[in-house]
Amino acid sequence: MHRRRQPYKKRKRVSTEAFADKLRANMTRCEHLLWERLKRAAYAEFEPQQVVCGYIPDFYCAEARVAIEVDGGVHLRPRVKRRDKHKDTVLASHGVLVVRLTNEMVQYRVYRALTIIRNAVLQRLGQLRRASDRVG
């Protein structure tokens, strides 16, 4: 006897902004840990899960054009690695530097993670200032 197939249900398309709102409301433990420290950073202002060039990095510093990604174990899968590489390439083509950190680094070496972020942001701010000095 043949089983009757269930009709295909279309998934609702959710806007990127709505999806970003959902991600902000449901941060992972490591994202939350990092966010608690980044929102107090004196050297730059960060926002969690903002839409940047059609993508939603975990954190974004608009002034320095730096995106922070906190990667869990799923990012070790080949398909996800390819997707991440494409995302990084697209963001880089729009002048955004992507800093990738592992969950483990954020969870167990949060001050090292913060140092990496701080150095990337300050270096980037210096580059942007020098570029604007040359133009103006």
C-alpha cells in the first residue's frame, strides 16, 4: 500500500531585518558573554546582529567597519566553511573586515578574544583615518 505524501509546505520568507531581531533576542551563551563586554568597550561602539551587506554578523562596529563572528562547532563542516568564506569575501569587497573567533576562545579566553577585537578595531580605525587624510 502506498503512503500518501504530505503536501509541501512553503516556508515563510522572513525579512533579513526580522531575522536579525530574532537572532538578537536569542543570542548563544558565548555571544551573550562577549556582548556583555563589548557594549562597555571604550574604544568603539558595537551593535549585535546588524544587517551588513545582506549578512548578519554576530557583532558589528560601523565606525571601524569590523564584523565579529563567534563560530561554534558547526562552522567546521565543509559546507558551512564554504558559506563562511563566501560571506567573508562579500563583506571584504564592501570594505568590512571580518574577525572570526571560536566559541572556545570566547568562553575560556575571553580577554584574549577582546584583545584580538580591540587590536583589529584600532588598526582599522587608523587605516580609515589615514585614508581619509589622503583624500581630504
